[in-house]
Amino acid sequence: MNGSYTAKDLYKWIEEDESMIYLDVRNEEDFSRFSVEGPNEISLINIPYFDFIENPSLASARLPKDLPIRVICAKEGSAKFVAETLEQQGFADVLWLQEGIVSWGNVLIPKQIPTLSNYNLWQFNRPGKASCSYGLLSGRELAIFDASRNVDFYLSFAKKLGVEISHVFETHLQADYISGGPRLSEKAGVQYLAHEEDYSGSHVNYRPVQDGEKIVMNNGTGPEILVTHSPGHTPGSTTYVIDEKFMISGDTVFIVSVGRPDLGKKVVEWASRLYETLKHRIGVLPDSLLVLPGHYTDWENESDDDFIIMNDFATVKQINEKIYSIDDEEEFIQFIVENMREQPAVYNEIRKVNAGLIAPSDDEQNVMDLGKNECAASHMLN
Ligand SMILES: [Fe+2]
């Protein structure tokens, strides 16, 4: 009898570089749109499910018999069927992914970031989206930044620690994934904190954050969260500086590249604001700050040895010297324009969901929310 595995297992095997074959049995179109990627290279093979129905022995013959096979499909039924077929064909170690590719798209991997202080910080990496949310714990208060729509994850994370979610922050109105922020704040019974330049036209119940505002956790005894308005990627983009040590930068500063300011179709105006932000608002922050971004593009250049997507601001500026060294606004706008590319059509719809203007069904949201982000201003800087 074959068994199943979870998206969490899948991440662990990739991180530990286990020798396995990942067999995706979705059709070629869905596979080319979105497939499993992680911190290490994997052997990923796409053989559509119908090939196993039509000719099981021929389809199976395309796979090596001496390695474990981990089957992936859209929902889980076809992966289970293919796993059974492979067993009948003499494969010994075959497992199928529970709840299909959507569970991979939604899985969050918590990584604790050393703070050397009396508070704790986690990066919740969402490998299916190449995005990160964050948790900051002080005493019994847990602040969440940029929650994904897997709201139950944060609630049970807090429950396991025996603490309460105290703040729900958003760095900006996201275009590439459906935010869990409004729902999480509602379930936790706390305010949703976001910038009015992104949310004033929304139907979301939020409390506006102010540039320069300082929020101190745990009745004034915990870490200070400094609100820094950093417009460009969106007009309301906000960077949260924690305890003068960490910069939760949303889609303003990435480890590689910066957040693209062309998603709102006002490229010159927003690029000009991003230039101002990078020069005079973010660029002046200390080099020692550790950058915790909202997204990454590739693990190899952006994660540290512990698979945390983080680097100090001095190194980040060095990596992206091409961007940070531009001292002329026109030149900066030109750089952005030259690096512009299409944005996925679904981004417009996702923005509307995040602004509370439309409310698709859960299944529709699952489809909208699947796929890697396209938030960086340039794919390759060198
Ligand atoms: Fe974004």
C-alpha cells in the first residue's frame, strides 16, 4: 500500500536535498504555469495523468526504479491513482501529495531569526509563492506582518505558543497574492494596520499607520516598530523597522532588486516616488539593518545558510549597486521603464479582493492565488 505526504514534508525533503524524483502528473499547460521549486534543485518530471491511463507500462518506463517517487497533482486523486499504478508496475517507494498542488502553494515554513534580544522573530516562508510573512513575539503578544490567506496557520502558530495575535500589519496593498490580513485581524479581534494611500478607497476595515509613528509592543516594554512610509511599489508602501535592527521591507527593498513601481500603470509617477524613497527615506537607514523582504526570486542568491531570506542593508545595496548608485531621477525612471514587463492579468483581480471590492469563492481564490510572484523591478541585475 502506498501512502501520502504533506506539502511540509515536500519542503523538508527539498531543503535536505534528498535524492528523489518528483513526478507532476498535471497537464503540460498547468505544469508550465506553476510547478514546485525550493531551496535546492530537484529532479522534477512532468508526465500527464492521461499517459498513465492510456499506457501504464510505457509511462512508468520513463521513471527510474531505484529512487523514491513523490507524485504531485492538482487535487490529490490523480496522484493517488498514479502512485497505485506505479506500485503495480513494481516501484517500491511511491507516495502522493495530500491536497495537491494547492497545498504546496499555501504551505508556510517558519524559520526563527536570531534577535539577541528578549523578543522572538520568525520568517514564514511561502515557497510556492516565493513570498514571506513575519511574526514578532514579545511577552504574550504576537504581531503578524503581511499574512497570507492561510490564516489558520497563524492562529494555530499563536495557539501553540500560548500567545495572542496582537497586531496585524500590512506593508502594502498586495497585487500578487490574496492577503489574509483583514480576515486574521477580524478573527483575532485586533486592528488591521495599513497605509491610507493604499487603503483609503477600499472596503477594508483598517487603522491607518502614520509615517514616523512608533508602536511599542507588550505595554511599552517590548520592541519598537517604527512606521516608515516608503512609496513607490505602491503609493502606500510601508516599511516597518523593528528595534533599530530589522527592516520588514515589503516590496520596497528586496535582497536582489527593488519592488517594481509599474504595477499601477503609473510608471513615471510611481518610479519617481520610488527614487525619492530609496534616496531619502530608506537609503538613509543604517547599513546594519537586516533586510526582511516580502519576496525573493531565487534561493541561491537571497537566502543565508539557514535558508532564511535575509541580508544586511549594506550588502543589499552592494548587490544592487546598479540601482542604488543611480543619482539622477530621469536615469532611474529610464532604468525602471527598460526593465518593465507584463504583469499577470490576475493581479488586477487580486488587488480588488485585497481591497474588499470583490469576494470570489474559496475555490476561485485558490486558483487566483497560485503561482510565483512577479514583483521585482528587474529579473537579473548583472
Ligand atoms: Fe507587491
